Amino acid sequence: MPAAINVLVVAPDEVMRRSLSFVLEAEGYVVDARSRLDRLALTRDGRIPDCVVIDQDAFADPGTAGQDLSGLGVAVILLVEQMHRPPLLPGLRLIEKPPLGRDLLDAVATACQSVGST
């Protein structure tokens, strides 16, 4: 049986946060949803998430997004409407808001691919 895959969802808008959580939970992911990104992005049970899905609106200053994300140490999927200079980070995947079709699910599956197979 594959290990549970933990996804941290960060979105300041409650409706978006709930929608993202619902879609991911329906696919079998364990989701921890928050309105803001903490420096130490642990899930509620103290685990490091396997990946983070974060809305660009979670950043008070989009110019610091790279700094905020670089210390996480996990795959990050950034939901963007318009970002003139996206942060250049290894493993960062940009998805345009609103995510359509399976874009989000495919990005999370790819980001967490090695987790479920161990």
C-alpha cells in the first residue's frame, strides 16, 4: 500500500482554499489547508509536506516569493494569475489560475511521484 501523500495548500481566499482541498482530497491526498504560509511549513501533525500548492495571493510582497519559497525544501506548485517575474527555483511549477482540467492534479502527482512509490 503506498504511503499517504501530504499536500499543504496555502490560499488566503477561503473559497479557493476549500476548492483546492476538495479536489486533492477526492484524489486521495492528505491535505492541510492554511490561509498563509508559515516559515516552517509543517502539516498540523508535525510532518513536512510532500509538496506545497500555494496561491500567489498568499504573498504580501510578490517580490519576496522566491525567498519565502526557497527555504521549504519540497516541491512547490505556485498558482498564478499574472506574475511578471516568477521566482526561479528548482522544482517550482507554475499553474495559471484558475486551474483547468487536470492541470493541478497532474502537477501534484508529478511533484509527489517518488513519495508514493517508496
